[in-house]
Amino acid sequence: MKKTVFLVLLALLWTLSGAAAAELKVGDKAADFKLKDSTGKEYSLDHPQFKGKVLYIAYVDPDEKDTNNHVEDVLKKEKEAGALDKARYEGFGIVNLKASALPNFLIKSSIKSKQEKTGAIILLDYDFAILNLWGVKNDSSDVVVLDKDRVCRYVYNGKLPQDEVAKLVRTIKEYQAK
């Protein structure tokens, strides 16, 4: 009996420690992934388009897709002003398809249209891959910045207030210069 209780406790501790280790924090190296966009093109953190660049990643629930539009607007202005260098910075989105009750074909159709119109990279997460790898939140909008070595330099869950937007931009600028 004691042996069974010990094994159950050991299993619980192992499970809990694994769950805690999955949460991506500033200073942690991000686990890689393989996800496709709406056209079937596969991406990972080592994709040639991302190599050697600071990455801004928006992980979103389709129902919360507009939560951080103000951040996208600020980043676009910074890019147009030359403060964010396309050779050293890349931004993209990952859509958590399991977080929405909308059918995937509707979400994919909307994403494909946006990609064709804007050239944006929007990846599709069908099975909580990023949620499981990085410990981001389900049913929300998460923002992550990775440096060129794929170390997390910024992470935020939810709608970014203006002071956080400024901090995010400073972080991207700092690490693209390194």
C-alpha cells in the first residue's frame, strides 16, 4: 500500500513539474514548433524568413483577434519610420483554432484572405501546440518577443496597456540592435 501511494505521489509531482516547466518566461529559450499557414506552407523558428531576426509573435484566440490591434498599428508605424529593420525583425501571428467555436474552414478562409491581401504570416495551431510548448493561455491573446537566439525577451497575456506597448517596442529595438 505504501509503495502504491508513493508511486502515485511521484507521478503527480512529475506531472506538476512538467506543467510548470512548459510556461515560457523571460530568459527561457523557446521550444521550436512546426506549424503551417493557410496555404500549407510550413514554418518553424528556424524558417529562413525568421533566421537571425528578433521575432514578435501574437498568439490569438480567433474570437479575441482584435484585442491587440493597437499593438499592430504601433509596430507598423515603427516599421514605416525605419525604427524596426525588416532585415533584423519579423512579426507574425499564430491562431489557436481550438479556442473558437467557429468552424476551422471559416477561420482559415478569413486568414487566407488576410494573408493574400497583406502578406502577413499567420500560422494555424490546430491542436494547442504552442499552448503546450510555451504555456501560453487558452482563450486569450498572448504576445511574445524572442531574440535572435530564440530566448524569450518579452511575454504578455491579454490586452497590452500603452505602457506595455512602449516596453514591447523598446524590447524589440534593443534586441534587433544586438
